[in-house]
Amino acid sequence: MDAFMAARMQMGVSLGFHIIFACIGMVMPWFMFVAEWKWLRTNNPVYLDLAKAWSKGVAIFFAVGAVSGTVLSFELGMLWPGFMEHAGPIFGMPFSWEGTAFFVEAIALGLFLYGWKRLNKWVHLYTGLIVGIAGVLSGIFVVAANGWMNAPSGFDWIDGKAYNIDPVKAMFNKAWFSQAHHMTIAAFSATGFAVAGVHAILYLKNKLEIHAKAITIALTFASAAAILQPISGDLAAKNVAKLQPAKLAAFESHFETQERAPLIIGGIPDVENETVKYAIKLPGFLSFLAHGDFNAEVKGLDQFPKDEWPPIPITHYSFQIMVGIGMFLMLIAAIFLAATFKYKHWLEKKWWLRMLFIATPLGFIAVEAGWIVTEVGRQPWIIYGIMKTKDSLTPMPGIQYTFYTISVVYLILSFVVIWLLSRQIKVLQAKYMSNG
């Protein structure tokens, strides 16, 4: 493995782990807020226990997310100094705001965790709401920085240097909004189905009220997000078609520019022969997805030099996985809505609980696939159309060893998180089993 690939793999591993912690840290505070709100409304102690249990999970993921996010920020400077030399002064603003949101979140979480019986009950409730709002804002600010890499703005690039820098324009670049809402909705969907799935398998073993209520809260958020996600994805795809047509072409392995371009479902890209084998093609649907017109022309990879093509197979497969899982989760959301309003007996069926358990990791797999599409699909550019990734690599040797070290550290960290969470679940189970 050469230094360039090691550096990219290290960033990929770091981001792959951090994004799971970050998504859960963004969304779980909303679950604990709703649980406490329901306790205050109903005086049912089950909701109080649920809020306290979830708050401990939030604390774990907040701590781990803070550490993994700090590692990523250091890696940007250490692995890609050529990038940070130019990009730092331009897109530093969203990182500054992310730091502000992080500190607000930390203070509010501290008040929530240690404020039981010390704060007014409604003040305590709204500290949880602040945790949730700050967490979502923190994620949006980071995505705004990534959006700038995909749609650089707020400067003039002259002779390899940036002039006339406008940090506000850079932060609110043309990609930030579509990426931010798509990522935020994905986080709610992935976390909601994961939490529902864990409680579903626990409910299968012991039909405790706390698990039933947890499933309902988590699935309410997850279902709303899953239904909104295709709309968000459509807006995001149209934005990519406008700003990064080569990335869109890589999504679909769309080699040839054409009108009434087909949407490709599945298939195996053959880059050498510039075709896709064994695919289902829906004529005109890619044109509609990209431009809102079934007869519109969609740029193919033939419009770009081959040395500027993204890695096509991994981008194509990741996109297919993301969309396929999204459709499956939307189906689960539809079943949940039908069961909630008409077929309530479904919610007790084993097939339904097993379906939720199967869905537990799927949302996060879709999130990971989506980030692969975003990051790998931008290659070979680190700043789209301006700076190539290879030109920003550190000249320092030995990156392979830091990659191996970071990978081992994240694996250990993941096992620690799983152990801590399983211990919390066992404590909660033991309490309710002993009570009844």
C-alpha cells in the first residue's frame, strides 16, 4: 500500500467510524427529550426510566464522537497539508460554528445528566431539547464544510492561490443545503431504525412495556425520516447533476452523453468497455432524476478526461446500496404507519419484530454507502475542479503505520462502546424483570 492510498484509507476508516457516532449523537437526544416529555405529560414512570437510560447512551456516544471528531480534524492537517494551506482560511467558519455548537451541546448535556431533581422539571426537559438542537446544528456545520469541497465558492483562484476570500459565501455554498438536509434526515432514519431494532429483539425475549414504548418513539422519528428521504434524495441528485455531473455519471455508470438517459438499477460496470452488464434500465428516468425532464440530456463520462473519472465501480455499487436500503426502510415505515392507524395487532407479531431487528444495521450501512458516494465520487478532486487529492498529500513517510494504528484503535473503541451499551441494557432489563 503506497502512502497516498494509506492516507485515503485512514481518512475513510476515521470518517466511517465517526459518522456512526455522530449520527447517534445528533438523534438520540431527541428520543430522550420525547421520553421525558411523555413522562411529564402522563406521569408514567416507564418513560422516566427510558429517558434516563437513553441519556446514558447519549453521554457515551457524545464522548466517543468528540474524540473521533477531534482525530479527523487533526488528520486533515497532518495528512493533507496542501489542502489545509489553501482551504483553512476559506472554510474555517463552519468549523468555528461547529465548535460553538459542540460546547453548547456539552453544557446542556451536563445539565441534563446531573440536573435530575436539581432543576425545575420543565427547565430540565428543555436542556435535553437544547442538546438535540445543538447536535443537529453541529452536524450541519460540518456538512457545510464538506459541501464547500464539492462546490467551492467564496474566493477567486488565481495562479494557484486564493484571493478575495468571503467565508460567509464559502460556508453557504451551493452544495451545503442539499447535503445538510439529506444527511440530517439520513441520521434520523438510521438511528431510529437501529434503536427500534435493538428494542424489538429485547421485546421478543421479554414483552416489557419499556421496549414497546421505545420502539414507538424511535419508529415515529425513523418513519417520518424514511418517507422524506426520497424527496431529499431527489433534490440532492438534481444538485449533483448541476454541480458535479461527473459524479452523477459515476453513480449510474453513465458512460455516454444522451437524451432520455436511462436509470440503471443494479448491474456490473465494465469500465474498460464502457458499459454496464446485467442491469435493469428505465428509459428517461435518469434524465428526469437529474433535470426533471424525461427527454433532457444527461452528461456522460465521455465528456470528461479519463484521468478525472471517479472510481466508477465502488461509486456505482455504493449508490445502489444506499438507494436499495432506503426503499426497504420506506417500506417498513409504511407498514408502521398502517399498523399505527389501522392494524395495531401487527405491532405484536413476531414477523414485524424480526423485520425491525433485520433493519437495525441497514440505516447505518446506507449512511456509510452515501458517504462513499459523496467522497469517492468527488475523486480525483479534494477541492472539486481546483485541487487534486494527490497534490495535497503530506510528504512525510510512514503513513501506512498510522493507518494500521488508527484502525486498531477504532476497533477497540467500538468494542468498548458495545460493551458499555450492553451493560446499560442488562441493568435496565434486570430492573424490569425483578419488578415483574
